[in-house]
Amino acid sequence: MNTAPKIAGDVKDLALAERGKRKIEWANQHMPVLQLIRKQFIKEQPLKDVRLSTCLHVTSETANLAITLRDGGADLVLCASNPLSTQDEVAAALTKDYGIPTYAIKGEDNATYYAHIGAALDHRPQITLDDGADLVTQLLTKRTDLVKDVIGGTEETTTGVIRLRAMAKDGTLQYPIIAVNDAQTKHLFDNRYGTGQSTIDGILRATNLLIAGLRVVIAGYGWCGRGVAMRAKGLGADVIITEVNPVRALEAVMDGYRVMPMNDAAKIGDIFITVTGDKSVLAHEHFEHMKDGAVMANSGHFNVEIDIPALEKLSSAKKQARPFVDEYVMKDGRKLYLLGDGRLINLASAEGHPASVMDMSFANQALSVEHLIKHSSEMEKQVYGVPEAIDRAIAKLKLESMGVQLDKLTAEQEHYLSSWSEGT
Ligand SMILES: NC(=O)c1ccc[n+]([C@@H]2O[C@H](COP(=O)([O-])OP(=O)(O)OC[C@H]3O[C@@H](n4cnc5c(N)ncnc54)[C@H](O)[C@@H]3O)[C@@H](O)[C@H]2O)c1
């Protein structure tokens, strides 16, 4: 009989832990702001004995957030926020070496994905941390018995914030949520520079295509889309943007890109990247007109931006061309390629955002959890922004870590800028 104590959590293989630990330590080197917060948390123990259920992409950067929360005194468990984004070695190390039970296996099926969220909820959270709002949705629809213990939550991404605002509007939301995504030190950097670089990285790792000279069609010119477009242009692509928002479309035109409807772009694109948070952005009518060899990837939160059932219907055969690259043969003989099952390509075939950008996003997470512990009793069942003082403090710490200094307003300038009578 195996008498070893059973370790809570469900990971692919605990033997991967050593590799995961090295990866976590490497990321830590590039997360100076989180390191400072951890030092302060160790001293002050602001999260002492607070139960946290966290549903985030299980990466080496997330591991450093989880360790910071644990070091602040929290009692936490972690599950995946996406079936394809887990780094199995990191999940193993968290569970085995850092005492943080983790429920996540890369490539898990839908039933396992939701079973893992269920396991994280069994922890009876007082605070939830979510990325895409799947954990909160399960809690509020399937596990309503748990609501009475919850004092608040945080949400990491644009799509989750949209879902939670809709819940607050119709009265479904049962506790305050801080929208970490809305912090300037999150979306201005994580969505733009993090998603921008890592989306291209994911496409390159999956395909090894030369981007120079290709027509890259990017659907959505939001924070992520701007970043992806900037990096594709830098690699020599002819970038085309599709949009539904006239202001964003105008911005894309003035940034030097061609803007056109997807119906037109579909006929000429070589690579298509969706980053809208919307559904069926690439659909039946587009697949019908795409060129032979066209490649499609999604970097928006859910795998509904590319209508995969429609693609399946239109095709007569499907095979894996390379890892993370599925080849669909259309009935007229054209071959179309879908990357990473239409899931976030930067996490499916690459490693997600680099640590130095997640440093700021996760500093916002850690300080928002602390804020909830101190202030949730004064908050309504609404979605809140990150307090501006936290946002500014994080920007200041990040600049300090980079050795960058800035000017200070003189007393005369402060007076001038706060007065309406000056300047005449
Ligand atoms: N891959 C990652 O690691 C990562 C990181 C951050 C955010 N995200 C996700 O990426 C998505 C976009 O995030 P964001 O911060 O850029 O959001 P955003 O709101 O700033 O931008 C989305 C843009 O898409 C446009 N859009 C909506 N429907 C469209 C359609 N049918 N065709 C063309 N354009 C359309 C909107 O007008 C908007 O300008 C979200 O799902 C978000 O959760 C992913």
C-alpha cells in the first residue's frame, strides 16, 4: 500500500516539478515589483488565513503571484483559466514544492476543466481571483451555497470584466469585484506589449513562417490588437486591420494601416489573427473566400472568435500538420490552417506574456486582494476599477526597478496646473 501522504491538487506529473521550479525562479528575476510586494507581505501578513480560490493561466509568472499571496499569509488553491494554457511543470512545482494545490493539466477536456474549477471552489473561497470569469460564473450559478463566505474578487482580463459588468447590471453579481484589467499599469502594457509580442511568438513557434512580406489581417484594434499590429509591422508584414468601432478604425488608419471589412480582407490575407473578445469574427463566409494556405490564430480570451464548427462543416478532411497546427482541406481542395484549436495562441504554443510585463499586472492583483481585505465591507456588489493610488505606486516602482527617473512638478507649476485664472 502506498503510505505517502496524498498531495492535494491534480497535475500531469509531479516528477516535472524540478523543471517547473527553475522556470518559476527565472520569471521571478524579471518581476521586481512583485518581489518588493512579497517582502512587504512577508513582514505585514495582510492576507493572513484568508482563503483564496484563484483561476488563472498556470504559468511561471502566475506561480510568482501565487507564492506572493501565500507569503502574505493567504491559504490558496489554483486552477487553470484555460484548458490549453497550463505549463505542466509549473503546476507540478507549485503543488509539490510550494504547498499550493494546483488543479490544471495542459490539454484537459472540458469536463476536467470544469471539475478543476469545482475543486478550486471546494476550498470555500473568501476571495476569488479570475481570468475570464469562469470561476465566478460557476460559483454564482452552480455553487450558490458558497456565496455567503465571499467578500470580494478580482478579474484579470477584458472579456471577464465585460461578463462581470453584465452580471452587475442585471443584479446577478453577489460581491464586489476589482477589474485589474482596467488599471493603466495593466492594459496599457500587458495587453499591448505582452499580447503583442507573445501572439507573434506563438504563431512563429507553431509555424516557423517568415512574416516579412506576408499580409497579416488583425481583427480588433483594441489594446491587444494595437500591440499585435505594431509587432507584425516591425517584422515586415503588410498589416490590415478590421474593426467595428469607427474611432479605433480611424486610429488604425492614422497609424498607417489599411482598414477594410473582413469580407474583403478574407480574400487577400495570409495570416489572420483575431483579438476582439467577440464571436464568429472569422466565419463561414470568410473561410469560403480565403486563399489556399491561409493561417488563422486567435489571441482573444475564448475560442469562439474563429467559428470552428463552421470550418469543420466546410472541410472534407482534417489532420495535424505540426504541433498546434491543424490542416483543414476544403471541399474545393484549398487548405486552411488553424493554430492552437483557436485558443489563445500566445499561451497555447508559446509561454504567454513575458514576466516583466506580468510583473505589473500581478502587482495589481496582489495589491487589489489586500485592498479588498481592508475595504470590501464598504463596497457594493459592483465592478470597481483599481484605486488610482495603486496604479501610480506600481508605475513608480517599475520605473525605479528600471533605473528611470522622472521630473517633479515645482510648487509654481503645481499652482499653475490647478488654477483656472493663470495662463491669461
Ligand atoms: N492573449 C492574451 O494573453 C490576452 C491578454 C489580454 C487580453 N486578452 C483578450 O483579448 C481580447 C481583446 O482584449 P483588448 O484588451 O484588446 O480589448 P479591447 O476592448 O481594447 O479591444 C477589442 C476591439 O475589438 C473590436 N471588435 C469587436 N468585435 C469586432 C469584430 N466583429 N470585428 C472587428 N473588431 C471587433 C472592438 O471594437 C475593440 O476595438 C479580449 O478577449 C481579452 O480578454 C487576451
